[in-house]
Amino acid sequence: MQKFTAVIALVIAMAGIVAGCRSAKKIQKVIAAPSTKKDSVLVTNPVATPEDRRADSLKVIRQTVGGLARNRIDFQTFSARMKVHYEGSDGKDYEFNAFIHMKKDSLIWVSINAALGIEAFRLLITPDSVKILDKLKKVARLRSVSFLQEEVHLPVDFKTVQDLLLGNPIYLDTTNILFYKKDASGISLLSVGDLFKNYLTLNMDNTLRHCKLDDVDPMRARTCDLTYGDYEQRDTLRFSTYRKISVAEKTKVDIELGFKQYKFNEVLSFSFNIPRNYKRR
């Protein structure tokens, strides 16, 4: 796989390669559980009625959703250095450093370094465009967001890219949680959307630990695993400095992201100038 393909795969990963669902609902939305909801928590009170058990279940889910909302990272700007390890289905893997600047809901700027710290690619993603500078080949690729959609044959949502990089939940439909399970290490929720089942596992403090997305169409066999770890406290925020993204359908892609030197709400630059001698494609 060529280096450019690996870079595109990184962009696709950041764009939420499983972005087949409709835009995620606001996490703070209060759920209204359907009558078919299953509850995995054993009830020890023998005289508790089904209505009591359902009320208890709704209370647990509301509290969990509220905890997720409180842990949600809000920001105006975000920057980080990111170590990326990418492995494709051909068994070849790549490691490179990427530098990220984000401005809320408007810009995602990425600089990718090759060997010896030489900048190889620069990307600028907006809600409606993708621009890529290939500095090794002196080529500028200017595309609409549909470019990413064509690469993965799925719709792409800018805010999903943003949430994935920040470590916020993605594609969690809090209006259709069918199941929850509590244990000593935390709680798991199962929500079902139009295209995907989302099995989300949280730590005791309601930070994300693992998200497993499965296509509801068994003929597609499309799955994605997202792992979150190495949390650090930054002011009032809990930030996951490690992510692993594994995507599989006909082929499998594994991407590991390690975040260093991350900062919130500082003044950032988003320089993206196309030199005159670059070819535009």
C-alpha cells in the first residue's frame, strides 16, 4: 500500500469509517425506553412490580447518560501531536507522526511527517471540503466531502471526525437503548440505530472504555471496534490519550493513535497555502 493510501485511511478513520448511521442524537437527550426493553440487572426484591423494575432501569440509564454528558469534551480549539500506527489488510504497517489543530465545528488541520521529520502531507478538512497537499510529489488534491464518502461508500459527518479525535461518544442513539449491564468495573449500554448496533462500555466514572459497532444487516458483516485508554486529567476534563480503531468488512484495518502535547482553547494557526508549482488534481 502506498504512503498516500495510508494517509487517506487515516483521514477516513478520523471521519468515522463506520459513519453509516444518521447524525448522532444529542447525548443529553433523555431516553424513552420502548416497552420491549430488556434489563440485565437482577432484581432482588420479590415484590417489585414490572413497573418498578422498568422505573429503576430508566433511572440507571438516565444517570449514565447524564454522566456521559458531563464527561463530554467541549472546546473552542484543540491541538495535539499524535503518533499513528496503521496496519492494512495486506499486513504492511506504517508509523508516522501527525500534528492536529482543530477549531470547533469549522476546521481540522493535520500535518503528517515522514522520515527525519520532513512534512509529507498537509490536510485541511471543513464541513464541506477536503484539501490535501502531497509535499513529496508537489500535488494538491482539492475535493468536496463527497471524496471521503466515495472512498468508503458511506456518508461522512464533520462532527463525527471532531468527536472521534476528542474522544467523545460517536453514533450512540440514546433514544433507543435496549439493554444495560452493570458490574464492578462499570456499565455497558446497547443501543440500536437504523444501520448499526452500538455496544458501549464505560468505566466507573462514565468515561469511555470500548465501543463495538455491528451492522444490523448480517449480509454486510461490517464491524468497528474503538478502544479508549490512558486517561489523563486536564483541568476539569478527562482525556483519553490512547485510541485503537479496528474496522472490518471485506478487509481489515487497524489504527492506533497516541496523543501527546495536547492543549485546549489556545490561539492556533491553520496555514494551508498551495505553492504555484504544485499540480492541482
